[in-house]
Amino acid sequence: MAKFAANMKINYFKYINTFFVVAPMTLLMTVIAMILNNGYIHEDWVKQFFSSWLIMFPIAYVAALIIIPFARKVTNRLFQQ
């Protein structure tokens, strides 16, 4: 049973790690974009924030899953030379 749990942790590590990188990054980017575009606080700020973040998060998550392996290969090639 312990071996199964260890394998599950390894199998899902990439997805969970990506989640913990993308979630705060998209939250921060959403806040900054809203402040720059709309000012600090206005009516419906929270509703607009969460609707923007819910659109931005899945796009950034999928993009990160696609880009991270490519970036890792490029970085490995740079450091092998």
C-alpha cells in the first residue's frame, strides 16, 4: 500500500506543483491588471476579479503544463554546453 501511495505522489507531483505555481501567479496578475485598468476599488470589484481569475487560471494552467517541459529541455541544453 505504501508503494502505491508513493507512486501516486510521484505521478501527480507535476500537476500539483504546477497548480501551486499558477494559482498565486494568476491571482497576482489579475489583481494588478484590474488595478491598472479600473482603479483600486469600484462596485462589483470582487465579482469581476473572480470572473477574470476563473477564466485566466485554466488557460495559464494548461499553458504551464505545455511550456514547462519545453523550458526544461531548453535549460538543460544551455547548461550542457
